[in-house]
Amino acid sequence: MSDYIFYPGCAMESNAKAYYDSLMEIAQPLGINLQEIDDWNCCGATEYVGINLIPAYSLIARNLALAAKTGQKTVLSPCSACYLNLAKADYYMAERPALGEKVNEALAAGNLQYTPGSLDIRHLLDVLINDIGLDTLKAKVVRPLKGLRVAPYTGCMVPRPDYNKRWSDPEHPTELIDVLKAIGAEVVAFPGGATCCGGHMTQIGPDTAYELIRRLISSAEKSKADIMVTVCPMCQLNVDAYQGETNSHYGTDYEMPIVFFSQLVGLALGFPPEKLGFGSEITSTEKALSRIGMDIPEAAITEGKQRQQEGLPMPLCMRKTAKTPECKRPCAEEAKA
């Protein structure tokens, strides 16, 4: 077993719970031992760094300081935004000593301190490729995903900026492709694999966000993909949940499911779909999984994630346009009635 300090991030407790559930299932057979950081906090996502650097990097570095106290060396973060923020804080605290000093002054208020460079910040995809290895992954496969056409969507935050030169190419990374091939899936040509999903532009500039989402789904459809696969909770949320708005905006009828790569790895390792979070997605994976002879139990579909009624605006239910009229989930529009 390989030991890692685990930073889950906020999304793993909400919209990306399928990512968390599937990671927890595949960790043991792949020899990944995760020690969650005690009392970790939000990394600030994408906005806070643009508002005030010192509080933003102090917020991030608090997690690094807590991780360093465990005595272990490697921090594993499955979330792309969390991974990037942790890596940036570590890098910039070293590159800009004045910033590092101010951050440590803030951390001292909580009796914490962080020495930049003392931890390795790793993404789950990196660990799977470079620590576990493709040969080990292939050897664990009991149910190859032969016949499933997959569009690999790494997104923009994992491969760049590549501070420690971990990735094959910042514009055309191959790591996700290699993992999908190792589990037997058919990887389609997908030119948009490292482009942006729009992030939180869905909240502040929806026209821009819908265009970015449209380009991604259109590219996957043209490649005749059955499903898109990502390594990022924000990408999964945007492309999955905002297909309804994108369809309304452009008069299209896309129904492209998008799931986490750990979910497909779990299927290939023999875990049932309901253990891996399938059914909690908004754009149904039922048709895609049927291509490899798998069904999602009805309970997993009807008991999937529900929409919050407070906080940030949530998208309209994609199920309104999908071929699942029996859906029992509460929808935003119905909640207003």
C-alpha cells in the first residue's frame, strides 16, 4: 500500500460525491491508502485568489501546514481546482519570499507554519499513472470496457501551469487517454480535451459559459462518443448540469453524459454501478452503460443528488428533456411552485 495525505475538497461532499465514492472503492484494490487531513478547509476555488492574495494563499496554505504536521510527504487531491490551488500556494510561497512570510504570519495566528517545498502536491490521475502504474491497473481489470466510446476531458487546470513537470504535454496531455485505454475503453478523438468548461462563468457570464460547454459537447458528439469522462468536479458539474440551459440557448438537444474517470476505473475493476455513484448524474448514463451490458438500478437513479434551494443559482433539470419522464427528483422550477 502507498500512503498519501488526502485533501478531498468541498466538492467531494456535494456535487462530486460520485467522485469520492468511486475513489473510496478503487483505492484499496489499487493499493492507495488515504489519510484525510484533519480539520481541512476550503481551498477558495477560483475566485478568492483574484480578490486578495494574502488571505487567499493563507487559506490554501493552512491545509498544507496541517498536512505537513502528519509527517508524510505526498498530498493527493482528486479535485483539479484544489490540486492547482495547493500547488500554486506551495510554488509562489517559495518563488516570492515576501508572500511566503506574510502567509506564515497569518498562519501563526493558528499556531501553524508551512515551509514551501516540503510537500509533493499530486493529482489522483498523476498518482494512478506514475505510482500505481498502467501495468498494475491493467492487471486489476476484470471487466474491460470494450465497446464504450469515451471522450477524455482532462480540462484546463490539471496540466497547466505544470510547476513540477509532471504531465506529458500542457496542451495535449495523454495521461487520461492512457488510463482509459488500460481499462479497455475505446478512446475517441477529442480535440477539446484540455480546454476550459467555463468554470463559474455560468454564474457571471452565462453566454460565454454556454458557448464553451456547447463546443465541448459538440466535439464529443462529432466523435461519436457515448460518454465524456473528466478528472474535475467543476468540469463535471458544468457539462452535466448546464446542458439544459445550453440546449435552450442554442436550440440543440444534447444528451451527453459526463462522469469521473474513477467511476469507469471502478466498473473495470468489477464494482457495481451503484457503488460508484452512477445514477447521481443529471444527464443519464443509462444508454452509454447499456453498450457494455450494464444497467443502473432504479434506486440509484431516483435517489441521486438533489438540488439545493439556497445559495448559488442551480440549473434547470436536464431530465425535463431526457427520456426519463419517471424521474422523481425535485427540480428547481417545481420547488418554486
